[in-house]
Amino acid sequence: MLDKVITISREFGSGGRELGMKLAERLGVPFYDKDLISLSAEVSDLEEEAFLHYDEHIPVQQESLEQLHYTPFSTIYEISMSDQIFLAQSCVIRKLAEEGPCIIVGRCADRVLESSINLFIYARMEERIKRLNSLETGVSPELMEERIREIDKKRRDYYQYYTGCEWGKAQNYHLCLESSLVGVEGCLNSALSYLQGLL
């Protein structure tokens, strides 16, 4: 078995999370996504609600130096809640990696870890809308596309802020998979074939 942590970054609605779950099942390794929230809350002094609210959010920046002039000195150098969340989750990600092979979705895990195998999953917009509408009925395609673009932007900004790298750029990953044509199962087979070549 491959003795590596596999990270999965994904466009919203591309099936990346489902792929991660299936890959973990096939490889017989733990799978972590939303679990990171509760695990991070356990090892920090922060409430789980804070992780739910600030998960994959960048800090709200001061708008000007003039604003800093009126900010109490003691708070200027305080670590933002978003930064505290990121640091706590990064600590948990490293700890999980030390425990052995696993699959971790999102949260800049590909940059937090130095020797992981990093996948990026993407898909055409129409396929993402179709996929999400099958999971959540009653939402118009227009509204769903707006939601997709909003969440993708949030993920892109978060990744750029904490890593300085471009989210979704092929050179930042070992393997990029497009799920529109072959679906999650096709991506799973491709990922397994790639990983087999690393043994």
C-alpha cells in the first residue's frame, strides 16, 4: 500500500469529496473532511461553532492605516479568528499525517504537508450544476451557478491567502482529474492507476 497522505482539492460540485471517500475505501485508509472541524476544536481553546463559521475563510483586513490609528494597540497584533482556525487545522493535519496514510480534503492540506500526493478535481460548469441539483432540488440552474462561483472564489482566495499559490493551477498538483466525461468512478480508476505507478 502507498505510504503517503493523499490530499484532494476540488471545485465545488465536481465530486471531489465523493472521490475522496471512494478512494479511502478502496485503499483502506481514513478519510477526513468535515471531521477536521471537530478534531481541531478538540485540540484548541476554540468552540466548534467558531470552526464551522470561519472554516476556509480569510481574515477581514483593516481597510486603511487611518483605521489602525484608532485601533487599540493591544489588538493590532492579535491573531485573527481565521488565522487561529487555520493554524489549529494545520496542526491537526500534520498530526494525522504522522499517524499514517489517509485522505484529506481541502484546507490547504497539500501545502501544509511537504510530501503528500496532491490531486485536484474539476468539471464543466453545466455538469457541476447538474450534479448539485440532483442533490438539492428546487434550486434554479442560475442560482446554483451563482453559488458555485461564490464558493469557488472563496476557496481560491483562501488558498491564495494562506499558501501564496494559485488554486487549481495544474503545476501545483501531482494529478488533475476532470470528472465531467468519466464521472467519479472514472476519476477513481485514474487515481488508482496513478497511485499504483508510485509503488
